[in-house]
Amino acid sequence: MTRPEFIAAYSSLPASDKISFLAQTSHQLTVYLRGSYPDVSGESKLDGLSLKKLQGANELQHHLSSELRHIHVSNPDRYPDDVLLNILWEKADFYGISEELNHSLLYVMKWFQR
């Protein structure tokens, strides 16, 4: 699924489904990002790549939870759907977690397209 196709599919969802979609994406993202955890056995230090990915995970969670809140309260000033998704993709690219975000988004979208 291309990004424009994904934006169209997400944008077509009613608000209640967008809330569910974002919540499920947030959860799925935590699953895919578990591979970014540093070794906590004390045998190695936190490497820069793991730290950057964890920072990125936090940024994505921030945007996902913020959008959940905005949709829930019907805030008319929320980001348009395409802007939100492009922000998520840009942040994921910057933090090196595009693969994890894309897997999460596609996994959840397949669930909605059943």
C-alpha cells in the first residue's frame, strides 16, 4: 500500500474507528520497537542507535496519544489526517524507525480492511 493509498484509507474511517486505529497502532508500535531495547544486563552501555530509536518511539507515542485526545473531544484544530500521517512518517524516518512504524500501520490497517 502506498502512502497516498494509506492516507485515503485512514481518512475514510469514521472518528470512532480512527480512535481505535490509533490506539492499536500505538500498541503495535511498542511490540515492534522492543527490538530497540538496549542490553540491560550491565554488560554493555546504551548505544546511540538504541537511544535514538527510543527517543523516536516516545515522539511517535506523543503524536499518537495527542491525536487520540483531539479526535475523542472533536477538536476542530487537530491536524488533518494527511498532515498527521506525514508527521509520523517524517519522525520515523529521522529516528530510524520507519520499518517499525510502517509494519505497525499496515498490520492495523489490514485488521480494519477485513
